[in-house]
Amino acid sequence: MNERITTKEGDIMTFNFDHIVSRFGTNSAKWDGMAQSLGSDMIALSVADMDVPAPPAVVDKVCEMARHGIYGYTDPFPTYYEAVRQWMDQAYQWKVERDWIVYCPRIIQAVSVLIQKCTEAGDRVLIHSPVYQPVAKAVTLNDRVLTESPMQLVNGRYEIDFADMEQRMREGVKMVLLISPHNPVGRVWTREELERIGRLCIEYDALIVSDDIHADFIHQGHEHTVIAKLSEEIAERSVICTSPGKTFNLASLEIANIIIPNRDLRERFKQGLLQAGIHNPTFFSVPALEAAYTSCEEWLTALQGYIKDNITFTKQYIAEHMPELKIIEPEGTYLLWIDCSAVSRRESDLVDWIQEKARVSVSYGTSFGSGGEGFIRVNIAAPRGIIQEGLARMASAYPLNR
């Protein structure tokens, strides 16, 4: 199935996201890593990168750069900063000053450096669980105290428990790690929720570090708000982490934009990067970002439509073949958080069903910390055929159908 998009000029563009490209033999963490540990007969619906090629304009730019043949040291020059500024304004109506933008290879590196430079050993850092664990591990690996504020599942929708959050803030939280939209539960925080988070951080003098990497995948009826937009006071204690990595499937090119309005925080972060030996971007990363942010709007619109259809397909398939499973309605991201507790809350039972019998690789709930028991996370940013095969395997081995 081709996704058809009408450009602003009235031209018709088509994109084929159904085409399956094998990723075996490409050092893929998702596919080759799975094959090495579990076997090449598995289907991967796990790691949060996409199984569709990057936009043609990005591929063309990378090939053009590759043909140049000299892969020396590079730096981000004015066109990089302008591309980031243009994207933030166009996508989120947030006008960013050039000086606020700091290049860093990966958001998780930025989070770790910020923890090192903006908190002290033994300080408390708060996250809302269940949550993407590399962010949580960045806290404990840097000898800070991980403070979890568990979200509440209310009528099929996760909500922040603000009473619990405030109680934990009173205990001396120095930093709040916000995942916006949230991975794995798919929440897109409302303006009101973000304002409450901002007020708590102001009252208890905590820094906000917001990982916005999934922000370009927001579903109908929801809107992504950059928390730093809410007020100058909130912006002065906010670090916004963005990247084209998820949006355009460029994760291994390693480029993230760390946006820090506060000059003192920004200088501390820059010093931390230098101390960690992080400076030049890779040869391909900046050209790829510039092409993605300036030439791929139609491709992204088509992809967003395809992912929407993948979500609909997955929901319908599960309702028909595995109706006891409950999909948490995603407001954002290309990840589905699925309650499998009707089968079992014991992860060993889910592994036996999905991994051992169905031969499908998913992300299991306990890997996202407390509150994940009995859940799985499924990545549906893939050709429909891969998703259909994975779901069919799961249905054929589904314990409740026996």
C-alpha cells in the first residue's frame, strides 16, 4: 500500500512503507542482536527504531557525502543551527535562539552529563514509572538516588499522581526527568499537566530535563507542548532534548539537539561534554539532520499516516484473535503498551508464550521498572507484513485460545 501525499504546491507524492528490507547482517541491535541470542527465526517488534528506510532525501544526501571520500573531522556550522531552529518553530511553535542549541551525539549521553554537572552524588532524581530504563539507569550509574513516582492507570489511561510527586519533591528532588511523550505508555502530557510539573519544580527548586525524542509522533486529538514554552521562569530551569533519530530513523548517525535557554546551565553542560571528550559530530550526522529537517515534511506526513493505520490494524487484530489483551490507547509515539495480565502477570509465562512458542521478540514490562509487570511494549513502526506475521505467531500460540 502506497501512502499518497499532496504537497503545498499541489503535487502528488507516494511512499511505499510496505516494502520489507532485511536488516540481518547490518550490525542491527534489534535484528542481529536478537538473532545472536535467540535465533534468526524470530520476528523483532522490540527495539524502538523503525524498520522502514530513512527518507529518500536523507539517503541521497548521505550517499552524496559518502562519495566525497574524505571523512575528516566536522563541526556543526550555521546551517545546522538554522535547521534546528526552523524545525522547532515549525513543529512546535517554539522560537529557539541559536545560542541555546548544543550538539550532543545522543540524548542519553546528555542526560548523564546533566546529572553529573547539575546534581551531586546522593541527590534525588525523579522519574514517572514505568519508564524507559536507560534514563533511569543514568541516575543510579552516576551515584544519584532514583526516586520513582508511579503513574496511576485510571480508566485505561495513565495519569501522574501529583500528590505522590509532590511528596517526593518535598524529600529533596533536585532533577525531574520528563519523558514527553512518555515511553512506554504513550501519554502526551497536556498543557495543564506540564504547568503543574513546572510549578512543583519551581516551588522545590528542581531542574527539568525533558526527553522529547518521540514528539514528532503525536496522534489525532493530542498536541505536544514543549514544557519550556510555558513561561520564562520554567524555561530558565528546563533542558529540552530533541533529535531526528526517531522521526527519520537516523538513530545510529548519532545526533541530538540539547536546547538550554539558561546560560549558566548551558555552560555547565558544555563543560561536561568537553570533560567527557564529546565534541565533533560524525561526518554524516549533520548533513542527514539538515536534509531531514528541511526536505522531508511530506515523507513524515505519509509515515505518520502509515503508523496510524498500523495502530488501527494492530488493535483490530488483537480484538479479533486475542481479545483478553488490553492495548493502552496511545496518544503519541509508535509504541504500544499492552496489558497481558489476562494471560499472566508473571513475565516468565509471557516469555514462554511470546518468545519461546511464538518466536516473537517484544520488550517486556519489567524492563521498564515498577508497574510494568504483566505488560509488553510492541513497536509498530514497521511494514505491515512484519507486524501481521508477528501478531499471527502470537495468536497461534496464544494460551487462552487453547
